[in-house]
Amino acid sequence: MVDSIATTSLLGHRPVYQGSSFKDGSFRRRTIDVCRFPVTDFVGCWSVCLSSASTRSRTERSGIYHYTSPIKALAMELTKEAYSSREENRMPRNLSYPVDTGSRRKSGYWPPPNTADNPSIHNPLLRQERMGCGWLGAIFEWEGVIIEDNPDLEKQAWLALSQEEGKSPPPAFILKRIEGMKNEQAISEVLCWSRDPASLRRMATRKEEIYQGLQGGIYRLRTGSREFVNVLMNYKIPMALVSTRPRNILEAAVRVIEMEGFFNVIVAAEDVYRGKPDPEMFIYAAQLLNFIPERCIVFGNSNSTVEAAHDIRMKCIAVASKHPVYELGAADLVVRHLDELSVVDLKNLADIESAEFGSGEPEVEMEEEKDDPSPSTSVGVDDNFW
């Protein structure tokens, strides 16, 4: 039997037997047979096999004595030998685990990495501030949010330009589609009036001149806009102003309404290639503010703004100045005036971790079935009737 076990052993060595004696509790000397494998080929544990039906074996590493039969002892050795490779792969022998710095984490592990954290910042207070909900940036659109917007002037400017260029006047749905776009983008991609860069610049400049002539350089602040911007300045929240108007016109308008120095960054038409619904303006403003998109809040007045902000995982607060409230339901918040908001509302938006820590699917709520109070209309039939 021992020969068969030795031949089937994964070690390929015959067990080596030697005798030894010990004294039991009654001080009687007894002889046992020790079954060991060569030390050079097998390191780990050695078994003691008694010739009687009940024997005692000892494990060197654990130091625990237990009684077992010779066949069971050899079977245990073969089992340990067979599963030794699996245990080594499952649990490393070296317990000096490396410190998890977050750089090698994969999706699905907890806790997920905080994208707002910047390990290169040596000041621990500044690093902790970035990870809090108070670290946020505000990006404001110009027309319809800070000042009153008159969409009829925009339509009149496009119709006047089409007459000057000898083009067919664009229909209403086309004019609605090009809202928020750059003039060059609208002319080349939607209206398809020209592809020549020189012609695009000329028509875009002429359209802006017509619009400014219709407006007359008069800007009217929306109710609550200045008060809300002052509150953000007191809390030292960085702000950016974005618009598809030329920079010289935008800066002149800011001076007219006496809001110079309120905005840390101004992004104009010359700074980007495309307008809404492309989020290029908002991405560039966030880069200038040195903020990640997840901690930026966009203030706009159209669904194209909401779409552009959500495409880059920014929060969006819609101002119902041009569209009714029910049409802006895709935004994170909808207000009529900016003074309806508070800094707490902004911090609550910046504290949402679903976009920052990965896309967490909401839990599906099961509807509870309620008993119908109305009486049943089914007719009951007595079994005994038949």
C-alpha cells in the first residue's frame, strides 16, 4: 500500500521510515513509526504514523497534536501536496502588502478614486479643500442669464443678412436650431451659404454689425443677477463668462453694466471653434479656471446649454428667461431668477458623487400593490349547485 501511495505521489519519492519511542501518561514506553519525506524535496510538515489503529501526528508549523489513522495521515499529505499550488496563487506568503496610492485602482473597487484630489499639492489644507463640496466653479452665459435676451433681434439680423447676400430666408425651425452657435458655424454647417473661410468671416462680421445696430448698445441686467454674482464673490467662488459674441463687444458690454472684475475668465467667439451644443466653450472655461468638469456649474437658458454641460459631466442650472420652466426639465435645477439660488444649493450640486466617482445606476423601486377597494364583479358559483 505504501508503494502505491509513493508512486502516485506528486513528489515522486518513497517515504522514509524510522522508529522512535516515547512515554505515555502511564509512563509506559511505546514505539512509533515516523513517516517522513526527504527534507531536500519536501519542506513544510511531516507526519507521524502509529502502527496501531489510532495514532498521533504533529505539524511542525502549528505545533498542534491530533490523533489520526495512518491511511488518513498519508491522504492528508497528498491533499496538501495537490492543493499547495492553488494556495500559493490564492494567498501570497509575503504579508508585506504595498500601500494603495490610488494610481493602480480599477473600476469596481471601493473606495473609488476622487478625481478632485491632486496629490501634487503639498499643502494638505488646500488638498482637503479641493475634495470638499465647497470647491466649485461657476460658468455663466451672457445673454438670458446676466442680461436680458431678445431673440427677435437675432432672427431679424439673420433675415437681413439673407436679403443682403441674396439667399433664401431661413425658416423658423432653422433659426431655432442655430441658436447659440457661432456665426461661422451656422453659416457653413446649417445654412450652407458658403464654405470659403474669407466669405465666412465677412458674413459673420456683417451679421454681428446688423445685430448690434438693431440692439443699439443698450444692455439691461436681469433681476437678481448682480446680487447673486456679488454673493459668489464674497464666498470667493471663481466665475467665468462665456458667449459667442466677439471679445471687444463682450468686454464693452461688461463695462456698460459696471461688472468689471467680477469674472475671473471671459471666453468669447475668438477663443473657440464651435458653439453650442458643442461643449467646447465650457471645457475651455473650466481649463482656465483650473477646475475639473465635475465641479463646474453652468448657468444657461436653453436646452442646448443643458445638453452641452451634461455631455462633459458638468452640472447645469437653467434660467427660465426665454423658455418656460417645463421645457427645461433636463437641467439639474430650474429657476426664474438667479437670486432664488443660494451657495448651499451650489454645494449640494457639487457634492453629488455619481458623476465624479463613476456612473452609479439608481436603484429600481418596486411599486407596492394596493388592494382594490371596489367590489369585485366576478360571479361566484356554489359547488353544490350542480
